[in-house]
Amino acid sequence: MGSDVSPEVSEFLWDTMLFYLAPRLFPHPDDDLKDLPIDDHDWSMDRPRDFAERHEFAEDDLPNWPSSWPVTVRNYGKWLDLGLKGPV
């Protein structure tokens, strides 16, 4: 993930995913978030807010999810990174 997203996003994703998956599984950047054993709506509802609060920006500043992107861990990280960069 380090080549795809900032260190802040990579750390957040690792901590967040391990909370749900360890010790049985480890997240892979190309895992489909819908297939991981996570609460159906938790990854999409709570985590963006938690990330925004941690990095002191408004959750509403996160862009819309690009419709052409599959919902993978890697793309989730890229999307969070867009929030770090602020409005375009």
C-alpha cells in the first residue's frame, strides 16, 4: 500500500482492518471490502468519519466515491487520501 497511498492512510487502514480480521486473516490491498468479514455498513459509515476526525478535516470534505472504482482496500485507501488533500 505504501506506493499507492500516504503513510497516514496506510497506517489507518492497517489498524482498522486488523481490528476486524486478526488473528485469522490479513488484509490484501486488492481484497473486496464487501467480501471481508466486516459489518456490512461499518467500513462505509464509521471509518471515513473516524479517519477525517483523526486528521482534522470534515467528513463532508471526502469526495464522492468514483463510480468506476471497485470497492477494494487499495481504492478505499486512495479515496481516503483524496480527503487528506482537501477539496479540489
